[in-house]
Amino acid sequence: MQVWREMEREGMEELVFCYDPSSGLKAIIAIHNTALGPALGGCRCWTYVSEEEAIRDAVKLAKGMTYKNAMAGLPYGGGKAVIWDVAGACEQMKAASGMDERGDGVMAGTAMDDLGDAMLAGSKMREQTEETKANTRTDSQSSDTAQARIVMNVQGDAMLAASTLDVRALRFRALGRCLERLNGRFVTGLDLGTTASDMDQIRVETTYVTDTTGSLGAKDDFTADMTAYGVYIGIVTSLRHQGVAALQGNPVAVQGLGKVGYALCRYLHAAGARLIVADVVPERVQRALVQFSGAISADPARIHAADCRVFAPCALGGVITPATAEELRCSIVAGAANNQLHGGQLVARRMQARGILYAPDYVLNAGGIISTACELQGAGPDLIRQKVAGIAGTLSQVYTEAVRSGISTLEAADRLAEAILRTGRAE
Ligand code: NAI
């Protein structure tokens, strides 16, 4: 991989490679852009199949945070920390605590960023990892060796205990020291595969961390609720853009009834929308059908083609492909999932040509990061909610720019974000 070429292509400012031999930490801190302020983005712990994969993920995620933070009007740039879980500490944590939940000692959801895309990529990576383990004895041996080496180091130091969880704590402390050396250029928090306890370990070494135990960001229902609230506000704004004054009676199809999707259903139901719901976990669907009167269920694989006013993808990334874009029967696509378009501008333009209004995901799902940024600046829940409601104004600007310039809403959002970055100031 040509790292500098990748940095040039993506406009990266800095890539920091962190290695701590005593804990086995291998991490990348990707700082994409600090024109608006220190980079802000989550810390992901994941089992990448290669260094290249980890670098690419860090770069892509950091860039995404730049655009999301800029459009949210936050005084922060974009960055991401990625811990390469070579020896399987994250995997073991996942197995021990359950992947879906978040909070103290429990796996994080996605306070700062995109689970959807990662779920796709992650399951692929896991498959590949299993395949690699099965097919290449040498790789599997060297991974075992890495684990053994860490345990040996751990045993060699009186301060360290020999359990994997302690190794994990040491890795996060080591990352904390790396952050401290960056002197505030990057502030991190929860993301896929990390917990509030991990953030507590980072906090031992540095103040450039959020989502620690007791913070609003570590309370999953708050962050997810703010994300859902932003999506709800965006749906209302999108309807108004199409001349529809109220949600009342309009069918909205919600794909994914997890933390954000379920909270979104609550807002939509309270506003009188007719819900069509889908999830791959049948219990979640049942719960929604019981709680939201009038709701009906749909096949999770076909819900994008439901006859509805709004389709809200709140599960995985990449659900709108060139093929599924042709099957949409909604007039608005507006959901929480990150990287919804598999095919970028091409798919965005196709939706535009079909008269379907697309609310760019990174504009719409910024409620979580707005919440994090506001909390960093000392705001409480009420002020945070007010700030999240500002997504309405931002989205309207995107729609106005798209109409004015005859471009897709995704192009309009990118253009506006880049203008904010050029002028170096948040709104
Ligand atoms: P979650 O893990 O709580 O929920 C995801 C739900 O989608 C689960 O109920 C899962 O069973 C379901 N699902 C998975 N595959 C599906 C499929 N093929 N069809 C239908 N349902 C399926 O995740 P969360 O936190 O609710 O996030 C949802 C989306 O929003 C993700 O893409 C995430 O990246 C994005 N997001 C979340 C933020 C947050 O604050 N939690 C912030 C910004 C973006």
C-alpha cells in the first residue's frame, strides 16, 4: 500500500502509528482535517485482516468525521483512532459481554460513528480472518505467538496481571499516552468495539478523551436518542421540502430496530406516522408491533421496496445500491445508517433522477457527535437537544443548494462541507 499516496488522495493531515511493546498495542490515529478545530472521532477496536485494511478504515472514518463535524457546525475537525486487535482482546471482550449493548464494561454501540458500514466490513473481515486461520497455519501460529508474547511481557512485569482484560486496559492506557503526546490535536471517545471502561483507562493518561463512565456519552440511550431525534427532525424537514406539512398518516419504513431505529419509531409514532418496520431479530419486530399501534412488519431484505413516503435505513450501510435504487417506492430516503449509498454520487444522482429526495446520511445522523461535542463544552441534555434540532436548518441549506445548482443532495452536502472547511470556520 502506498500510504502517502492514500493520504494525498484523501487529503489527510497526519497518520500516527502507535506501538507499545509491553501491552501489544498497535493503533493508528488518523487526523484528517483540523481546519475547524481539534479532530474529534471515536476509537474503534477491530480485528483487521491486514495493516492495509486498518489504515484504510482509519483514513475513511477520519475523513467521514471531518465532513460530519463540519456540517454539524461543530468547532472540531475529523479524526479516528483504530486499534488493531491482533491478539484478539476485543474479540474476547465481545464474546464475554455481548456485541449489541453499550455501557460500563459492555461493548459500545456507535457514539461517534458508523456501525452500519463496519457491520458489513466487520463480518466480512471476521469471515476472512477465519478463512485465513483455517488456510494458513503460519498466520495462525504467528497470531498465537503474538498472544503468547503479550502474556509473557505481562508476566514479566509486577504491575501487570496476566488476564486478557488487563492486557486490554494496558493497551488503552498506552493509547492514552499517544493521545497525550498529540497535545490535544485529537480527542477520542466510544466507537465500535470499545467501552466506557476503555475510555476510563485512556483518561488515566490524558484528558483528551470523552464518553468516560458517568458521562452522557457513555449512556447509550442518550446518544442513540439524540441520533434518532436528529433523524426525526430531518424527516420532517424533508417532508416540508416536498410540500407535506405533517407526518400524520404518512407511511414510514424503518429498517433496523436497534438503539437508533427503535427510538426513531417512538418519535415517528408520536407524530402519527404509519410505521412499517423490519429487523433481522424477530423479537425486536414483535416488540415494535406491540408498542406502536398500527405498525406493520416487512421483510428486512425487501423493506427498501416498501410502498411508503419515507424509507429510513437504520441498520447497515450500503443498502442503496444501483439495483435497490431502482426498486425504491418512497419519495424520501432519510435514515441513521452511515454510508447508505453503495455507489456514492452515481446512486445519489439516480435517486435524484427518479425524484427521490435523499437526506445525506452524515448530515442527518450527526445527533450523536453533536451530543459528544456539546458535552465536551459543558452543555447539558436540554441544550444538546436544541443543538440537534439545528439539523433542520442544515438540511434545508443542502436541499436549497441542490435545487439552485441542479446537483444531487449528496453533492450539495459535500460542497457545503468543503466550503466550511475552506473558510476555516464553523457556522
Ligand atoms: P444497533 O446495533 O443498536 O441496531 C442495528 C439494528 O439493525 C439491530 O437491531 C439489528 O438486528 C438490525 N439489523 C441488522 N441487519 C439488518 C438487516 N439486514 N435488516 C434489518 N435490520 C437489520 O445500532 P444503532 O446504534 O441503532 O445504529 C444504527 C445505524 O445508525 C448504524 O448504521 C450506525 O452506524 C448508525 N449510527 C448510529 C449512531 C448512534 O448514535 N448509535 C450515530 C450515527 C450513526
